[in-house]
Amino acid sequence: MSKIAEDCLNQLFHNARTHNKWQDKPVSNELLQEVYNLMRLGPTSANSCPLRLFFLKSKEAKERLRPHLDPGNVDKTMVAPATALLAFDLLFYENLPYLFPFANAKSWFEGKPEKALVTAFRNSTLQGAYFIIAARACGLDCGPMSGFSNEGVDKEFFPDGRFKSNFLCNLGYGDPSGLPGPRAPRLSFDEACKVI
Ligand SMILES: Cc1cc2nc3c(=O)[nH]c(=O)nc-3n(C[C@H](O)[C@H](O)[C@H](O)COP(=O)(O)O)c2cc1C
């Protein structure tokens, strides 16, 4: 493997920002499929793939979400071309005979709801991060959000309790005029890392 080209690094990292304002340009279902097909290749423990994605594009779907959003997240979400609801499947292990045929991995989680919950949350969060990078690789901008009522969203979208919401992510083509300013600093290597 070799390092990817500088313009790819710029698109994925250096120039990528969290967007709040969106150009009036739709996001096609074909592009969402392309993003998913990249995202799904990122690693998860025992290849558990617990993330479930719901792309809210219709006015009707956005209205179902509206009452559960924190006030500061309402306007940008209502006008975003698509809002991804990233959730996890508490029964993800039912797919393990297919996804991880090398061992009886289903037995590691069946009847162990706490272990299943921690595993589903950890790995769906990882998949959420892969999702953001995959969306950027496909030319999309992202606006991830945890400012909403998980309980309210779960009641509205997942009444049978099998899926739980993790976070939301607005998707589209960002309008840089909506950025709060220059990028806020990040911790330096020395502040956040130790080689031991
Ligand atoms: C999981 C997650 C949850 C976030 N929740 C919110 C939110 O509820 N509302 C909001 O305006 N921004 C939210 N943000 C945006 C962050 O504040 C933003 O990504 C961060 O400040 C970095 O900004 P930058 O990408 O422009 O450098 C969230 C980001 C992430 C990754």
C-alpha cells in the first residue's frame, strides 16, 4: 500500500468541514448506494456490521424527525437534501453465520443482551465514521448530529425496539457561507498521543 494522493487527502480531511447550510442540489439514491457500498467495507468486530441506515429524504420522513431534534438542529435538517439516521440492530448476531462463517460467532452474543448492546454500539459508531469518510470520498458533505432525543426517535422509527438510534448525519453539497468560521483547533500529537 502507498499513501493516497494529496488531493484525496484534501477532500477527505484537510478541506472537509462539518456543514450547516446546503446548496439546492439533490442527492441521488444511486449515490447513497455508492456511499454504502464503500462504507460497508470498513472493519467491525467479528464482521458484525450492526449499522442500519435510514435515509430521510421525503418531507413526510423529515416531519417525523422534526419534533425530536434539538432546536439548533431543526432548520438545517429540514432543508438538507438527505438526513441519514444511523442506527444499530440489537439482533445483529443473527447474521453472523453468514457474515462470519469461520466460527460459531452467533453464540458469543445470543442470550447476552449487554454484550450485544456494547458490541452493536461500538461497531455501529465505527461504521458511522466510515460512513462520513465514504460520503466525502463520493463528493458529499456531511453534518453529523447527536443533538436529538434518541428515545423519541426510537419510539417514532423503531417501535418494536430491535433498532436503536446512534446519530444523525445531514448529507448534501455544503454551502461554505454556513460555516461558523475557520476550523477549530485539534489536539496536537503530543497532546493526544504517547508512544510507549
Ligand atoms: C457524533 C457527532 C455529533 C454532533 N452533534 C452535533 C449537533 O447536534 N449539532 C451541531 O450543530 N453539530 C454537531 N456536530 C458537529 C461538530 O461540532 C463538528 O463536527 C466539529 O466541531 C468539527 O467541525 P469541523 O468538521 O468543521 O472541523 C456533531 C459531530 C459529530 C461527529
